[in-house]
Amino acid sequence: MNIPKVNNLKRIVIIGAGFAGLQVAKKLRRDKFQVILIDKNNYHTFQPLLYQVATAGLEPDSIAHSIRNIIRKTKNFFFRLAIVHYINTKKQTIHTNVGSLSYDYLIIATGSVTNYFGNKNIESFALPMKSIPEALNLRSLILQDFESALLTTDEKKKIKLMTFVIVGGGPTGVELAGALAEMKKYVLPHDYPDLDIRYMNIHLLQATSRLLDGMSEQSAKQAYKNLKELGVIIWLNSLVKDYNGEIVFMEKNQKIESFNVIWAAGVKGAIIKGFLKEDMEGNRILVNNYLKAIKYKNIFSIGDVAYVNDSKNYPNGYPMTAQPAIQQGNHLARNLNCFIDNIEMMKPFIYKNIGSMATIGRNKAVCDFPYLKLKGFLAWITWMFVHLVNLIGFRNRVIALTNWIIQYFHYNKSVRLIIRPFHRRKKRIT
Amino acid sequence: MNIPKVNNLKRIVIIGAGFAGLQVAKKLRRDKFQVILIDKNNYHTFQPLLYQVATAGLEPDSIAHSIRNIIRKTKNFFFRLAIVHYINTKKQTIHTNVGSLSYDYLIIATGSVTNYFGNKNIESFALPMKSIPEALNLRSLILQDFESALLTTDEKKKIKLMTFVIVGGGPTGVELAGALAEMKKYVLPHDYPDLDIRYMNIHLLQATSRLLDGMSEQSAKQAYKNLKELGVIIWLNSLVKDYNGEIVFMEKNQKIESFNVIWAAGVKGAIIKGFLKEDMEGNRILVNNYLKAIKYKNIFSIGDVAYVNDSKNYPNGYPMTAQPAIQQGNHLARNLNCFIDNIEMMKPFIYKNIGSMATIGRNKAVCDFPYLKLKGFLAWITWMFVHLVNLIGFRNRVIALTNWIIQYFHYNKSVRLIIRPFHRRKKRIT
């Protein structure tokens, strides 16, 4: 990869520039290490706001930030745009689409990918929303569907085009359902006056008995109430079994006809080839409390892809969200900076849950903090504030805030652009 | 297309939602006409700022505006997203990819497309910049080339990756060359500290003896001087003969090796099938002073695609820019609104040239007004002001202005995102 080694400096290679990888890359001392960050994109994605890209609220530039712009002008730092194919843990090399590279220490922060739980039909026909291109595809598709619905006189087809099924009642599903419901309420009737908006239905399907499993019962109920008020049709205890591109099949033989199924039902660790089964816990890399992969002396893993054994408090591992990732990135950088030559002095990682939140719509959100629960307008303002300060870069914050203010007063979502039309897979598996 | 005809109302179909089509659509009286606007995109593109999308200065949402958002809540107005295949002028029908439609009056405002002057090699390998997806491709490609240049140890390949050849010294070519030169000066050295920026060269090739043919000699000289200062290599009297994907061949046997040739050398009318040779003047539809196609009683044409015979002042037709398009749209709407039943009362169109301008970079622009010529900072401020007020929509203006202010103080171009990688055509025609 055309990066010369420097004497006296240990080389740390970080794979993935999500919340975890970026954090550790920013914090590692450049006088001790040569730091190489690798990602398949040249930008960091602020995933919590992807749903706003999908629903025409924000352009990608508000939630994506060029990695080279985040880490600039620092010595001994290199970024490479590359897709990692596999790791050779014996030779200590990584192999990518643009060449290979040796490492002294390796940090795996590859994050997570959409989990279809092995269902190939769903993987083929449902729409994921884990990346910016996927969110843009969804934006195009929603708008294309309305254009198509205008043209058809076939009532059944019109209904399928205008029915949106969101699978997964976590924060992503709840926020997306809320945003779509607001489009139905405020935006689409003006855009399509010659289309009967009553044909549009938004279904939210959740496998368990409540929404927002990771949040308090109180917040879950509030979200349920708010979504109901916005007209979202909520299905609890409704596990999705299959989807053939036209019909969603649920466990209890219920069906919904729709061309648009958005899959927000789960994620799994994004594993790279080169690890053994015993290095893993499910789809995640098993690490000890020092975030070191159990069987290796120089491989660490942080963020969604890492499974830290904290069975007392988190039997399923830490939540696959931004917070543990950022905390782990910080922690690992501190440990490596201070104790790299004195590994037994390293401090164990302890996760501090500082709260969680979800927004439903205008003036509607829920926040769970350790000693405080918020709902309604106050929660909504808090949600906005927290997301704004966590966006990377002054410009992204200004642009996102400007968009939000204008949308708030205009009751509008402005980015209703089909820049690249998205075409559904045509061949249906039956 | 599922649009019912209304008694008493004449149906006017407008093809194309560029400056001309949008203007006439906005101004036509809905109590007299049923107005149907057709475009292949669901947005209007503000083409004068495409080069800023290509050079990572603005996201598409600043220069694109949803057509349904521009014309909202008006009676007797319909927008359809469709690609027109052909027109049957005898039956008075248009035929599209989503069905056909009859018209009483037809307004053709299809604009222009890139003109490669019949050279298939250039069409295959050079990059156009006439649409938002094309500008985004260019943005991706510039950034991908720098990532690739980092990886290669082959000096010749590195030079080809980092050499940019812009063909055409009109406003588009000049503005693009200036923006690229500023990226070289302010942005790329910080992004790629491990790459020798001296390998990057920007060539601007012009077939005639001066830049900015449509502007004053004085402004052309100023633009030449400013571009030189920014390090752009300018080739006057240098007609491009061919390009094979790696080497640009000029008429006098000069060559430049580059993977990146941007074609801004010309446009031609975007003609729809269904017209006869005698209806045309070159690649444009021949219209009389009332903007009516010569041989037809109910077909009008405006904007880039229309050729108005004003041989005294404009022997080659009016310039294919926004101004004549907007003026013609306005004029035609007024004629149709007032004199549709009294066609001999219609007023002839007279083009008023209110000036032209081009920007080169920070604090550098040239403006030609009828009684005033500006350069430098004052011209640059004027250029910004004129472009801002002409952007459609309050939000687009605010977002573009915010971006410009931040870029001005940060010496930065923030949208350096490769959202959809662009892959060059690999097979070269030799």
C-alpha cells in the first residue's frame, strides 16, 4: 500500500472508520505509533441520522464527513480507501483490494451489517438502511413509488406501491416510521394533489411485545402512543417469516401486501476472514476486558463487532450503538498510549450507559437518562441538541440545523430528489 | 397517463422543466389552460452551479429543487415524471415510457445535451458535466484518482491520474478550471500530505484564440490572467481531435496524457423524434418571432432547443444559457395567456441581454453588463448575489450561502465524499 515503515514506531492498523475506529485513530499518540486507518468509504457515516436521508430531510453531506478532513495534517497518520479481504494473523498482514500491509497491532472496528437471519428472500427483496447509498435508494424509491401510483389505474398495485412496512421496532424502525408518517401528513398531499393519500399506509412490525426494547417501558409506551396518533399501524408480537417482494408473511398467518419492506430488524458483527470459530461469540469477536481478542496478543476489537464478556450486566454483549463504540475507542487509545510496553498495567473497560433516545416526529421524542426520563417537546429538543453536538464538523452541524429549522417552520422535507433512480429486483423467488 | 381532460380548458403540454419550461409552467393561467409539465427528472437543475457539485463545494440539494415543491397546490396543473420517446404531430399526441398523452398546444423546452461533434471516442472516454449525476460522477472520480495516485509507484500512471484536461474555454470550462485549481491550492495538499501535489496539473483547452467567447475581450483577458495565477495551463487555438482514454490529441500534433478529460466544449439542442428536417436549424427547432415552430400552428419551442431567427444580432441563434430561456418562458406565457384566441395580436420576442459573468475563484470573477464591466472582488460578490437570488427556493439559497460562507473562511470544500464510486469505461477504442 505504499506506506514506508518508520523505525522506532510500532505500526497500528485500524480497520473501520465508524464511531469506534475513528475515535481510537484520533486519540492514539503519533509519537509512539504509526497509525493506519482503513475504510471502504472515504467518509465517516453518522448512522443515527440515516433515516433522515431516507426520508428526504437531509442530504448525505450533513451526516457524512470526509475522513481525510477529520484527521488532517498529522504526522505518522495514513488513511487508505480499501476493502479488506482477509487477515493473516500468523504473518501479521492484512490483505485488501489495493494491496497488503503488515501490522504490529491490529484494531478491528468493522462495525455491523444488516442481519436477515439467514432468509434469502428477505435479503433479496427487503430494503436495508445501514449505509448512505442504501438510504438514498430508499429516498428514491419512496418518491418513485408515488410517481408510479399516480399513473396506475390498478387499485391493487396502487395499494402495494403506497404501503410501507418497516420491520423492527427499535430506534431505527420507530424513527423511520415517524418520519414517513410525517411525510404523509405534511408533505405528500401537497406534492401529489391528484393522488388519494388515504391509500398510503405505514406498518411497523415488532417481533416482541413492545417497541424500543433497549429503553424503558414508559418511553416505549409513549413512542407507541405517538406513532398511533401519527397513523402508524403497529403490530407487536409479530415475527416476520418471509417476504416475496409483494407479500409479507408473519408467524400467525397474517399478511401485508406491499412492494416496500424496510428491514430494520437486526444487525450482526461485520466479520473479516481470518478468524477462527473459537475467536468469536456469535457474529462478534470475543474480546477480554482490555478489548483484546482472546487468543491473540496484538489484536484488539472495539465497537459493534466486539463482544465484551460482561455477562452480569449485559448477557448479550453491549448494545450495538454509538456509545459503547466511542467509549471503547477512547479507552483503547488510552490503554495503548500509556501501557503499550507494560501491558499488565492496562485498565479494564467499563461501559457507562449515559442514556438512550428516539425521536418520533415534530415535538415528539423520548429520552431515558439514568436519573431522568423525558418525553414530548423537551425530549425532542434534547434529542436534537445531542445529535447536533455529536455530528462531526462545524459545517455539518450548521447545515443540519439550518435544514431542521427551515423544515420546522415550513412543514416540509426539501430533499425530495430522485438523483439516481432505484430499481427493484424484478425476478421474484416464489 | 391518467390525466382526465377538462371541458372548456385547452390542454398545454410542456416538455422539459429547465429554466424555460419551468418559467412558462409557472406563468400560464390555470383558469384558461390545463397545464401538464413533463420531465425526465423530478427536479429542476440550476445548471450554472453544476461545477460546484463536481468540485465538492455543494451537494445536489443546493442546486436542485423538486418540481412538485416549486409548483404546489395549483389547480389544473399536473407534473409527470417521464421520458418522451416521440411526438406525433398529426394526431397531436406525445408518447413516453409511461404512456401517451394528447395535447392542444405543445411547448418544447427540452434544453440541450453535450455535443461531442460526432467523435465516438471522446463520447466514450471524456466526462460530461451537464446533469447532477454527471457532476457527482466527476466529484467521485477526482477523489478516487487521488486515492489511486497514493497507491501507485508507477510515475507515469500517477501523472495521468493527477492530470485534468478541461476542453472548452467558455464559462463552464473557466469556472471548473478555477475551482479545480483552488482545490489544488487549498484542499488537496492537506488531505493528501503523503502525495506530491506538484504532479497535479490542470489544463484548459480552447479551440479559438481567446477564453469566454461570449464575453468582452477585457473580461476574457482578466479570466486568462487569473487562471494563470492559479496555475492553470491554458492552451488557446488548440482544437481537440481525439482522446483514447489516456492521451488527448490536438490538431497541431500536441498531446497531453491524462485519464481525466472533462468535456465542456459544446452543447446541442435536445431534439425529440417526430420533427422533420425542415423544422430544424442545425440541432435546434426553428421558431418564428412568436416562438412558434414554423410549420405548426400549435407547437412552440423555447430555451436552448429553440432557434429564433434574429440573424442581424445573433446569426447563430441566441446563446444557449439561462437568460434567453427565462425571458422566452415569460414571453410565451404572456402571449398564450392574453392572445390564445387572437393569435395575430401576439407580440414578437425580443431578447434583452442583461449581461454575463464567470467566476474564477476566491474574490475573482468577471462580469459584463451593458454599461459596466466588473472584475475582482466586486465582480465576485456580484456573481454570488446574482446566483443566489436566481436559485429556486428559500432553503436552497440559505444552504448554498451557508456553504459558501463556511468555505470562504475555512479555505475548504466540504463535500469530498465518494458516495457512489465511478468506474471509467475500461475498454479503450484504439
